[in-house]
Amino acid sequence: QVQLVESGGGLVQAGGSLRLSCAASRGTFSINAFGWYRQAPGKQRELVATFSSGRTSSYADSVKGRFTISRDNAKNTVYLQMNSLKPEDTARYYCNAQQVDGIIYWGKGTLVTVSS
């Protein structure tokens, strides 16, 4: 089992930046992909960014050029750097990890609020 704990959310003005962290409870050698998702009130959870073991990253069109996903294996941590934040980025952000055997883990999320 892997526990994922997100942190770094908060209240920020439009145009500002935040860096979210997702700390895994153990070594991530069995994890072949990490992802960040978000869910705004009244909306479905949506994919924001993913990072695979092949060091390939992908992003939702709405965040391309503004968000960057990265991974620090030594710290068992995945980051989401969010720049040029917009009010529509307001949501609870969740970390996701997929093992090589297909098992998927989720964190409990961290809330990001962007004021206009």
C-alpha cells in the first residue's frame, strides 16, 4: 500500500503561483505513473497533469504552459508547480499514483482557491 499526502494548497490572487507537493509513504519504485487531478464544486474530477516512469509528462490543455509536474525520487515526492493562476483553477487537487500492476492510489486532496 502507498499513502499519498498532498500539501501546498491555499488562497492566492489571480496571476499568482503555488507549488503543490504529493508525498508518498514509501519508495516509489513500483509506481509507473503519477498524476494530478482536480475537482471544482459541482464538477467532475478532471486530469491536470501526468508524469510517467519514462519521464514523459502530459497536461490538460487548460493548464499547458502554466503548470509543470515533476518528481523527486529521492524524496518520494511529486510536485505541481502552478503559475499564472486563474479563478477557474479553483478546485481541490488530488494526487494519484498507479503501480505497475495497475493498482491506483489517491490522496485526500489539497484545496486551491484563486481570487479574482
